[in-house]
Amino acid sequence: MTLLSVDNLRVTFPTRTGRVEAVRGVSFTLGKERLGIVGESGSGKSQTGRAIMGLTPKQAEISADRLEFSGIDLLKASDKERRALRGRRVGMILQDPKYSLNPVMTIGRQIIETLQTHERISNREARERALVMLEAVQIRDPGRVFDLYPHEVSGGMGQRAMIAMMLVCGPELLIADEPTSALDVTVQLDVLNILDKLVADRGMGLIFISHDLRLVSSFCDRVIVMYAGRIVEELPSADLKSAKHPYTQGLLNCLPTVGSDRHPLPTLERQEAWRL
Amino acid sequence: MSEPAVLIRDMRVVFDDYMALKDVSIAVQPKESFGIVGESGSGKSTLLRAIAGLNAFEAGTLEINGKTYPARGRDKAFYRTVQMVFQDPYGSLHPRQTVDRLLLEPLAIHGFDNTEARIARALDEVGLGTGFRFRYSHQLSGGQRQRIAIARALIVEPKILLLDEPTSALDASIQAEILNLLEQARRDRDLTFLMVSHDLGVVSHMCDRLAVMRGGEVVETILPDSLVTRDFSADYTRQLLVASEGFRRD
């Protein structure tokens, strides 16, 4: 079953020095699976996610032959319809909990806000569900964390709270934009484990956006590699070793790892032809 | 053995009631590349900053090439020998100074002559050509900014380079370029590196020895090879190693 279909998506920003095409004709479909989008800064991976979410800045132009989420044409949907989708049926986790959570609202209040925006439920029931959700993201003392402000919790805890906030309404599609890049390495694994379990248990579609090809491939079923606003390669994670595009191979090889002795490290020789 | 380039004995740093460094001792030999791994709050950056004089230490001693330095305050000669590169290339360059001005300042402070040629050579060494000379930092990418930060550190011809997560704000592909640049500079100039990172892969690639830090203490000091042979004792080192291997579904 196709949850999301994207066909020839373009996102263009008008700037003083001319039009900048951040996304140039991206096409893919997504079912209830885990899809990774990988690329460097400026490759258009985040703008692709934001366009699906409807968070592209006002001045940008979006065009696509098709941008459909479970039968709804996202390009024709009104602001009101998109608001009804966001948080309820499509959720998004951002990179840094320090900047993405509301600093003057307790974590519990923020989760309840999401719930009460989309569902008519009593304060008490909302509180109950928020606490259950905090427990589901493996926060040990949900009652205490519920009343804390974002600055009072660690990065890992903040990121769990953001996951809780996004999943509390039970969305069908989750977009995670660098969900663990701001976290310590050992905490990263905890957060990924939690995310992995919830996505599997609830049968969501997941788009995982990151610059770390290895991480993405270990987490997702399928990987899309983007360069300069285009998809240069798409392949199942299992076949990553047989990637054909030199850019994908470059991304795979450039990471220093324990036990490999490569001096100097291989670097990417970027070629103009990849842009085309 | 020769005199250590950096010798720290029982260094303690306290912020109000919080002990950030608990009597840490390390010795880095000349021309050695020494790594420190640890997570946020382990005290690894505090250690570098205490060496550089950016925060004071309460107890312990610091010796650079045999010369003892006090808990606070560093003389000019110190900064001729020791330079630092910071994590965030967006925060560590003056936003209203051109690259030229940024590189001129350390030269002026230390009374170097022939500044024109030195600036041109410094830019060349970090692979940025003179075309970048009159740009502001906001006109550069993250990787280019980090190259400027490295050029600024190297331009006073230091002997010891303190590197505080020099690549963790960069893309994986740019990281490789910066690491190669640093290795090249170390070979060309016989530099001593003291490098801090949370990434075990980066530290084991760059360093001859590494210390694992946690909660303000050095858990253990090992050789990068012993990570491969699993020849280490601390459980925390194992945790870091597992984490560096990436996500695995059980």
C-alpha cells in the first residue's frame, strides 16, 4: 500500500542573486517501511522532508507532478487541511531538542497541546495519555518529567520527549530529520532503539533523513542518496556495498573507523556531471 | 624518554560546586598525537580549555615543554607554542572581519614580519588559495571556515595544537578532508596534537594513544590497536566502541 507518493518534486528559493533550486525533481513512493534519505548539507534532503510536512518557507515555490499522502493531494490542500494532518497523521522529529521544544512550556503541556489540538478529550484523559506515551519512550519517571521544562532535561531525554510528542496522536507517517545528530554516541543508540520499536509496533511509515550513510543504512530498509537536489542513487540497505554511484561509494568510504588504517582518508572528488 | 610536550599532574577544575575535572594526569610526548574521547560532561573540553588558559584550575600542575604555567593567565610566548582549534566553525571566527584581517591579527600580536607572504602561504597550506582572502566568514561553508580556523592556528608556527572536536560540526565527507589536512600539517611541521572528540573512529584514526574520559576522570589510556584486539579493561570503553559501530537491530 502506498502511503506517500512524490513525483518530480521541486523546491525553489528566490534570492537576490537569482533562483536557487534546493530540490530538483525528486520522485519516490513510500509504504509502511523505513526509508532513509542521505546527503551532505545543501543536498536538499531536509527541504524534501519539509515540503512533505508543509513547512517550506512562504517565499519558496514548490511544484510537483504529484505530492500525495494517503490519497490527499498535498499541493491543493488548504492551510487548514494541512494543519489537521500535521501532528495527527504526519509527525516530524527535528535535530536538536534544545531548539525545537518550546522553552517556556513544560514537556507535559506540550504533549497535551498536540493531543488537544487534534482530539476532543478531557484534560485528565490527555494527561493520562501523555504519561503513557512518556513511558513508551522509556522515560523512567514520567510523572516528574511531565512537569519539567526543556532546559531541565538532558539532550537524550529532550529527544525522547519530542518523539513522545510526535507519536502521541499515532501518525501514519513519521519524518525524522537528523534525530540523533545532536546526541552523545551512547545515547544515540538508546534513542534509535526506542524509535525503531515504536515504528515497528505501530506500523508507521518512516523517512529518516541524515548525513550519516552508515547509520541510515543500518536503520532503514531502503536508502535514497541525494546530491545537489537530485536523487543520484536508490538502493536497498542490504545492497549498499554494491552501490554504483561514485558519490555513494565516497560517502561510505570517507568515515574513519576503529581498526581501519587508511592514511590519508579517501575524500570525495566531486564532479560537475553528478549535478545533471 | 624526552621531556613531555604537555605534562599535567592532578589537575582539578571546579565550577562553583561542580567538580569538572577530578585530579587528571596525562603526559603527551613531543610529536605525539594524543586523543581524548568522552561524552558531553566528561570534562574533555574543560581539560583542553584549562591547558589553554581559558578556564582556571584549582589544583595540580601544568608544564609545557618543561615550563610550568600558573592556574590562570598565559604569557605571549605560550600562545606562540600552543594554539587551539575549536568545534564550531560558525562561532569561532569574527563575523565582521575578513579572512585577511583574521589571519593578520595573530601575526600582529606576535610581531611577525612579512605578513603578506605568510597569509598567502597559510591560505595555500589549508587548500584555500588567495581568492578567499577578502571574504567574510559568512561567505564560507562550514568546511572552509574550519580551514581558516586551522590556518589561523598554524600561522604563528606553534609546536602544540589543541583540537576541540574539530570536525564534529561537519559533514562526514568534509570531515575526511579536514582530518587529512590536519595529518598533513602535523607531518610537515612536526606538531604535537592533543585532540578531543566524542567519536572513537576519529580519535583512533588520528592518534597514537588515547585516553577515555568519563565524569571528570580518565578511565583508561590505551593504544588505538587495543580497540581492535579488545585489549582494554574499562566497561565504558566497550560501550563507546559498541556505539561507534552503529545501530544494530536485536
